[in-house]
Amino acid sequence: MPPRSALPTPKQAIAATDVPVHLDLLEKILRAQIEIHHRLLEFIQGKKEAIRTADLAKIESLCQQENVVAQKLAALEKHRLDLVGQLTMVFQPKAERPLTMTDIATRLPEPQQGRLTALAAQLRDDLAAVKQQSSIVRAAAETLARHMSGIMQTVNSALSKARVYGQRGRLVVGAQVQSIVDFKS
């Protein structure tokens, strides 16, 4: 990945002669994004295993690592969008919105067209896989949280002197009802 200063900003216009350099950079960004998505899938698999074993410390650690990687991905996406905007201004100056990766690829000669098309398709597939696997992990984490809550409620009710239900229909944690009955009156 080139240094940050080598990446164009929206304020810098690129000349048509610089397009090949920017297209190469776009390919590098796509490859880096694909690699990061693969790392995210590894984190998701790790979280699945940690949820299966209810290893909360491992889940927390993986979430922290995943956050760092997701921030890198966000920075790469920003650079990709900047490059696409720059390339749009070269290929179609009066465009109302940035060209898609497919639109850019169709304007390129082979083999670069094929490479860019393949990278864009792979990135879309990886993004869909991350989204699908993340939803599975989210559902599993919610199930684990409900299970742990149920265990805590059961333990609390076993230790509680009185079983008092709160407004939500659950036993209130730590609730103790004390009452006095006067049998003489």
C-alpha cells in the first residue's frame, strides 16, 4: 500500500496521463480490501467457536481485533471512493454520480479490464459472505446472551427469599419482600 500522501484527494484533479497509475492503485486497494475481508471472516469463525464454548474473554478480544481491521477497511474504502470519483471525472466529466467499478472496467483494455472486473466481483462476494456470516454470529451471540440471562435469573431466584416479578414479567434481581402479619388483631 503506498503512503497516504500518494493517494489523490477530491481536491486534486488527475490528468489523463496519470490514469494508469491511479488504476494500478485502485487494483491494489481492491486486493487489500479482499485480504481484509478474508481476515474478517477468520475473526467471525473465531467468534463462532468462542460463542460455542461461551468464552467471553475470547469474544471480547476478537471484537477488539476486528474493530482495528474494520477501521483499516473503512480507510481503504474512503481511498477507493476518492479514486473512483477522480476516475469518473476523467472518463465521464459530466457524470452526476461516480461510475461503478464495472463502468470503469468497461472503459479499460484487456487484461486490466478482466482483472478489475474479477477483483470487483470477488470483493462483492466476500462482502456478502462477511455480511451473511456476521448475521449468523449476531444471532448466536443473542442466543448466548439470552441463555446467560436465563441462567442468572434461575440462580437469582434460587438464592432469593421471595420470588417477585417485575414489570417485564421476570423475577426481579435482588428483590426481597418483607412483610409482617399481625395475628392478634
